[in-house]
Amino acid sequence: MTFVLKEAFKLISRAKSSFILSLISTSISVLLITASVMLIQLSDQFQSKLKNNIKINIFLKDELSQNSVNKIEQELKDKEYVNRLRYIDKDEAAENFISETGEDFRKLLDYNPLPASFTIKLNETFISLDTLNNIVDAISRLEGVDEVIYQDRFVNKVLSFLDNIKKYIFMVTAALFLISIYIVYSTVKLIINSKYEELETMKLVGAKISTIKLPILLNGFLIGIFAGIISLSGFLLFINNFTDYVGSFKIFEINTLFYESILLVTGPLLGFLISLFSLRRLSIKI
């Protein structure tokens, strides 16, 4: 094991420029891959918050009996896509109108023109661009329902935007991962080529294939560890400076331990696996 460690550090000292380039590139790649994961999670959180706050207002026809109102209420409660349901009678609707507009129509009218209504919040698992319109159509067909309203254009645009954003993030993450693989792979191949004569000599003296490969594998693993530490430092710097700002929105929850684990694991794993892949054709044949 001592020999393997010495050889791994020799590789670093002999190819300093390649090591530094690989270290910087891998660190940036690990950071950007982690940032992509964060963006996907934050996008999911925002989408979940949006879905949980979608309100559908169901206005009832005038002069419905209490039994009819109760029937509609029970039908809505039986729908699996309904998360919360609230009934607003005509008197409460009038109070809400006056509170929001500052205009008291009762000074001009001797009757209340505002309809009773139900306000529902949907179960987020049933909310998508396709199902929202189907839900609204189904509720509109209930007997005694006069009109169903929700902010369809705004909600549809936001949901569509978030879905597209996640697709682009996945594509960027995949591209960054491939770039990282290529950078580390090229560095390992460069190290192998620079040690070609030494490797051939080791083969001639009967060295085991594990003795030849382990220092190179350890070199890739060390690059990953250093890259993980550098990336973690950059991440903590970001969190310390921007957590308060992001937290002020009261929308996002950042699990720092989760991302710290990704940073520390991704670097070494990336370095080791790519080094292993680079050495797949190396054999003890002369």
C-alpha cells in the first residue's frame, strides 16, 4: 500500500500541469453538477408550492336550497383531487367584496347580487397542464354550479415554464457530466502515455497488473477528493452569503447536508470510475 501511495503522489508531481487542469476542471464540473441538482430540486419545491396554492372558485346559482348546497359540498369532498374545501355564503361574499374594494354596494342596492361559492385547493398529485382543464370541466357540470374560475393562463404558463426549465437543466447536467468525464479521461490517458516506458519496464520485470493500475486509480481518486474539498468550500461560501436572501422568499428549503454529501462523493467517484475506464485496455501483455 505504501508503494501505491508513493507512486500516486509521484504521478501528481510529474504531471503538475495536467493535475492542476484536471483538478480545476473537475472542481468546476462537480460544482455545476451539484448546482444543477439544486436547481431541479428548487424547481420542484416551487412547483409544489404553486400547485398547493392553486385555488378554484366555484360560484353557485342563486336561490339554491341548503340541501342542494350540501349535496354539492359532499360531491366535491368525494373528489380525490380536492385537498381543501371552503364554503362562502352570500353574506361572507359581500363582506369580502367590501373589505377588498372599499365599496359598499348595500348603500345602493337593497339586495345582495353576489353568489355563494366554494373555494377549493387541489391535491398537487392530480395537478398538471392536462388535468386542470379536465377538473374544471367536471366541476362545471355539477348541478347547481353556475361558473368555475381559476387563473388558467398564469398557472398554465408557470407550470409549462417549470417543466421546460427542468428539461434544460437535465440537458445541461448531462453535458457537464460528459465534459467532466472527457477531462478526467484525457488527463489519465496523458499520465499513462507519459509513463509508457516505465509501465513497459514494470511488465518486463513481471509486475502484477494490479501493481501497475492501482497508483493511477489512486491518482484519479485523489484528484476527486481534492476537487470535492474545493467544491465544498465554494458551496459553503455561497450558502453563507446567499442563504438569508433565498430564505427570505419562504419558498425554498435547502438541505445543506444533502448537497455537501453530493460534493464530497461525486468528485472521488468521478475520478475513480473514469480512471478505471481509462485503464480497461491496459494489460500485462508486452
